[in-house]
Amino acid sequence: MSMLARRAVLRAVPRARNFAATAGKTTYREQQEATVAHAAETTELWRKISFFVCLPAIAVCTLWVRNVEAEHEAHQKHLIEENGGKLPEPPAYEYLNRRAAGPFPWGMNTLFFNPKVNKDMSKTDEE
């Protein structure tokens, strides 16, 4: 059969139109009830995932971070004891704390400067 004849036959056959409302032959009320049932099942699934997966994972991560921070604090105390009550001065690498445009308007240190953690750049600039 040629392509034109096949096309003519297919066009001659009446096609049923499947609109969304008539496709499943369900009423609006049945669709709404199915939607509500699906929402309830999905809500219950995510509630279980939250309680039995997420909360234990958060607890495990909290304990792990607590242990890591305790080790870090013990190491910091050990370094302070070894160096006579002060942390050792970090190396003055030339690529660290570069100020290409000069110092900040308030000085060499950033707004988030913490003397316990950060190197004081105003002291290194004077030396």
C-alpha cells in the first residue's frame, strides 16, 4: 500500500477524542478523593522519612562534630601549653592576607577579626 493510500485510510477512520475528563471515565469527586488519598500516603511517607532517617542522621552528625571540636580544643590547649601560654605565630606566607588595593578603611584587619583565631595583620604591617 502506498503512503498516500495509507494516509487516506487513516484519515477516513473516525478518531475518538480523549479529553482528560472522559479518559478514565471517573467523576470529579472520584478524582478529588484519589488526590486526597495520595496526599495522605505521601505525607505519611515523608513523616516516616523525617523521623527514622533525618533525625538520626542529624544526631549522628551532631555527635561527630562535637567529638571533632573537642579534639581540636584539646590540641589547641596542648599547643598553648607548649609555647608558654600563647599560640605559635603562623608562618608569614606572602600569598596569605594580600591587600592589593591597600588596607581597609578601618585598618589591616577585616571586620570579622578575632584575636584568638586570626593573625593580627596590623602587627605584621608595622614590623
